[in-house]
Amino acid sequence: MSKTPTMYVERFSVFQRFIHLLIIISFLTLAVTGMALKFAMEGWAVQIADLFGGFAVLGALHRACAVITFFYFFLTMILLYTTWKESKKSLFGFIFDPEGLVPNLTDLKEMIGTLKWFFGGKRPYYGHWIYWEKFDFMAVFWGIAVIGSSGLALWFPVLFSKYFPGYWLNIATIIHSDEALLAAGFIFTIHFYNTHLRPEKFPLDPVIFVGSISVDELKHERPREYDLLVASGELDKLITRRAPTPWLQRMATVFGIFIVTTGSFLVVSIIITMFKYIQGAH
Amino acid sequence: MSHKDTLLSRAGTSLCILLITGVVMTGSAFALTNEDCLGCHGDKSMSTQKDGKTISLYVDDETYKQTVHADNGCVSCHVEAEVAGDEHPFPMTPVNCESCHEKIGAIYEKSAHGIARAKGDKLAPFCKDCHSQHDILKPTNPRSTTYPLNIPYTCGRCHQEGSAMTTTHELNKHNITQNYSMSVHGKGLFESGLIVTAVCSSCHTSHNVQKASVPTSSVNRDNIINTCNQCHVGIVEKFKKSVHSPLVTKTDKKLPVCIDCHTDHSIAQVHDKDFRLIIAKQCGNCHEHNSETYLETYHGRASMLKGGERTAKCSDCHGSHSIMPAQDPSSKINTANIVKTCSQCHPNANLSFTTYLTHATHNDKDKYPYLFYTFWAMTGLLVGTFGFFGMHTILWVPRSLIERLKAMTKGH
């Protein structure tokens, strides 16, 4: 027990956390069911299909999770709309808000600063969103657009071929599957490391599940955000003594570690398979 | 001696000769009856020792009377015994069925079994090994060793792992009887009791059994179509008009015959999961590239997973026995028919839909440039993204460790 009570600040609202939960569930299922098909000639993929009860079940789950994906994309749009309205900024001002989610020049400077920091420089003066977090968020637009549109074509091939040549479905297959490999590979290695597995956070940063972080953590990790909140006087409004309940923290840890482990297993299987092919090709 | 006496004497001699001749000619009737033989061989305990084994010499007359040879006397087969009378020589020469079954004997002598026996192979089967001895029944009798339901057991006595034959002979094919039992023919026989189904002898013949490598063998590649044609007339008729038939395609290359796709002993029902799952492999034995590229597409990938028998296989699109090249108007994949072919699974398919490349590969730059460049653009994107962020992460590891250690020392 520390003498001064720990104060907390909310980083993710319940709505944001709900969206991320939907992302986790659907993305992991999409990745597992999709990769089992992409790597069907591998033993691990066959085991996944056996476990789920066959490729038809994998397909059904994959499509169900595609629906969840389009649903959370829609929820994200609502979230952005309400956030914009609450900000009372112009649309342009909201999109290109220096503290917003769209990458800007500050991010480039911070990226260079970060690389310097790796070699012993000063830790950059990070704000509410750091460039690697913005990159993850942008995937919602880039990834869903690319994987979603190609996936819809593959889901409704007859309809698609009424408007486009049938062989575009072959192109759609490559795009869908390789973009998915990029997405899954990225989330299960880079995102997992940046957010959870790096030594400072290992094994898990539960903030996306519990919602709030301590003021000390905020001050250390995102000094610019902290300073801005202090300067605007917002910090006093946001600050609370209420820590995330132990129950929520335990749930977050168990669930989070389960997801990180599952994703890691999948990505390790993929990496081993890819190495096997690269070796086999020579 | 008077002339009269001489005449009488002559007549007596002639009568004697006649009598003797009559006795000799109808010898069997007078000499040894089955009852005579059974006087000894009707005793259940009658036996002899051979190679340290007790061999029963008992003959069950009741059983014998029901056999095809019921009207034949013992001595009609055991000819030596006839001459001998009471005590026949022992051991006797083996019974020679050929003395009556002349044609079959001639065929047998040229068969793999006959040749092996002539070479002194003691395990090579002779008539009695398949037909039994004193209980030979008609093949139509359910108790006969050559009744269709019993033939797999009769042949299986030798052609099965663990039999005496396998101690001296290498089996070319393994688990023949098990595979047969699981095959469409075996299931027909054992599960449905269908006695017109193919049993061993239907394909291998009964007396003219030859190794498949012998050109005249009924199961030789060159003869197999005719062998299957004994039952599958309609199929063979279609096949003979297809691209795989030597009547249609003149080539030096090996053309497929029934067994190349259907296998032999384990031949399965074509709708069976097990058969559907090997189609791509079977066709791939000759059409290697097409099989490989098929496996790269959705149909092929899904076919490798549980439940994969449901996706389209080679024969679903190309047809099976009446298969023709795409440019032929009767081909299932000819432009005139392809929409219908795809519609089997994809209702409302249209011509544009059928341009989907079912044998696509991104490895063929000349044939599929779109796929080739798409693949390499995507690969570039992946390599670039992972390259940058991978490096970013690797460089971060030591820094992050230092930060953690700092935080820990600060905390204490």
C-alpha cells in the first residue's frame, strides 16, 4: 500500500473497449480459420480443421467473423462521428488534429527520435497516440478495405463475376490471402510486441480491457499528453481514484494472455512453414 | 480225338476267353466298390504320419454322396487302388484330375500356379487346394470353396500376410483381402451378399491365374479394360470414345486404364470420401502440373482438410469415363457446356464466372502475368512492412529491457 492513493485516468471508454473486444474475437477467428485453408497442406492446418469439425465449419466461422468485422467497422465510424461532434471542431480540424489519429509530421520526428532513443538518446515526448499505435489503427481502414472487399468477392463469386471478369477472383484470392498474412503476421508479432510483450509491459498491458491507467504511468509514457492535460486543466476532470476492479484485472490478464498465446502459436506455425518453403524453393 | 471233340474244346476255350474278357472289362464293378474302400476309409480313426503330422485318411461317405463326384467310384480317381485289389500301394500317386478335366488341366499347367508347381514349388496350389478333395461341391452351392462368397477366403488362405506362402514368396500387393473387403466389390459381396459382384476369380480368372506382368494375364494393363468389361459394359463403351482410349488418342505415352484411377483391390465407390480424396492424386500421376496447380486453388486447398471430399474434384468438372479435351464440343469444360458444369455447385453461374482459373498459379509469369505480378507486389508489401517493423522491434528489445530494469531499481 502506497501512502498517497494512486490516481487513474481513463484511456479507453467502454465503447472503445467493446469494439476492441469484437476485433480480438473476430480477427483471431478469421486468422485461424483462414490460415488453416491457406496452409491446408500442413499438418497443423489439418489439425485445426479437425478440431473445428471440417473446412465447412471453418468457412462458416470465417464468414460469421467477417460480418462482425463489418459491424465493428460500422461501430468505429459511429465512434469517430460522435468524437468529432463532441470535439466541436470542423471536419478538417478533427481529421488533422495534431493530437488525433491521423499520422503527421510530429510522428515522423518521433519515429526518428525513437530510433535515436533505441541507441541511447532521450525518450521522445510522446502524446496520446504514438506512431505505431496510429499505424495499427490505420489498418482498420486499409486492411478492412482490402481484405473486406476481396473477401466479399470470394464470398459471392457468382455475383462478383456478373460485374467483373471471373479470373479476377484469382487475383482477389492472392490479395485476400497475402494481405491477411500481412495483417495476421503484423498483429501477432509487431502489435503483440509493441503493446504487450516488450519487456516494459510483459506479459500484457491490460489497459485495452480495464480502460484506465495510473497518472504516474501516463506521465511517464505519454509526457506530452500529460502536460497538455495539466495545461488545459482537463486532468482534474478526468482523474479518478477508482482503480480497475481486481475481478476485471484478473479477467483481462487471463483473456489477454490466452489471446496472445493463441496468436503466437499460429504465427510460429506460419513462420516455420514459410521457412520450410523458402528452403524448399532453393 | 474226334473232330467233334475238337470243336467242343474250341468252343469251351472261346467261352473262357469271353468270360475272362468280360470280367476284365467290367473289372471295377466286380473288383472294388466304394463300400470296399470305406471298409477301411470309413473308420474315423484311420490316419497316417507325414512329415511328423497326423493326416486323417477317413472319408465321410455321407458328405461324399452330396458332391459333384457322388456318382464316381473312389477308384475312378484313385486308379492305382483299382488294380491292386485288397491292399493298394502306399503312398499312392496323387490324384490326377486332368484325366477327366483335360481342358482345365491344360490351362492350369500354363498358369502361374501350374508353372510354380511344375518347378517343384510345394506351396503352389493344385486342384484340391482350392476345390477340396472328397467334398467338392458345385460353385453354385453355398458350401463350396468356390462359391462366390467363399472365394476370397479360399484365395486368402495363401494370398494374405502371415500365410505359409509368404514365408517363401514376396507379396507384390499387401493387405489384399482386407483391401478387397473394404472395396466396393468386397462390400457388395460381404455386406450385401451380392454373389454377382467381382470376386478374385472374376478378374484373375480361376484356372488361368497369371501375374499382372505377363502379357496374356487378365489383369495385365493391356487386358484390364476387357476384364472390367465383363460387367461394366456401359462404362467401357463410353471410355472407348474418350480421350483416354487408345482408339481415340494415338500416342506413345501411357494411356490410363481402369485401375490407374480406380485402383485394384481397394477399388472404392466413386462417391466415397476415400475415393474422392485421391482423385487429384490419381490424375496427377500423369497430369502432374494440373494437379499441383489445382491444389493451389480454393478447391484443392479445401480438399486437403476434413470434409474436403465435398469440393470439386477433377472428374466433377472434366467428367470421368467420357472425358474429352476442352476444344471438343462434347467436353464438359467446352465453352458450350462449362456454365452447366460450374452450375452443378454454383447455381446461377455465368460465362464470366467460368473464366475463374481453376488451375491457377502465381509461379507462371507467361501464362498468368496478372497473378504473377499481384503475388510479387503483395510479397513486396509484406517484406517491406515486416522489414521495417521487424527491425524497429529488434532494435527496441535492448532499450525496452533497460527501461524495465530502470523501473525495477527505481521501484525498490
